[in-house]
Amino acid sequence: MPSSKVIVIFKSGTSEGDINAAVQKIQAEGGTIGHRYNSALLGFSAEIPDSSLQSLTTGNTQIDYIEGDGEVSIYAEGILAKKS
């Protein structure tokens, strides 16, 4: 079953109960939860079956957005000039 790695971010002030309900829904549909965010952002990373992605947001007004999860790097070749 195809799945997507995502970060699910909730609106400020969302209760822990609402977040836990979303976690339980994902797990019940075969998804897995990764890291929980509760400082700068409120949410979690997850791997969610593609067939369940749309149903996660249906009726859940507390989700601010869902973003694809992946590796990022701050290193880019050629940004700094070499000193001779």
C-alpha cells in the first residue's frame, strides 16, 4: 500500500486530546507516528497510507496544514567563493 511521509501541524491552542485523536486515527488506518512537535510547532511527523491522507483532514478543523516530510540541507556547493 503506497504511503506518504508528512508533517501534520495543528493550529495554535489545539488540545492534546484533539492531537491524540488524530494520532489514533492514523494508527487505526495503518499509519505510524514519528516525532511529536510541541515547542515551536504543534504537531507530529507520520507515515500515512495515501488512501487515508484526505480523510485525516475531513472534519478536522484543528489541522493547520500537512506538509511533505523529507531531508533538507543547508549546504549548497558554489555559494561561497574560494579564497586564492
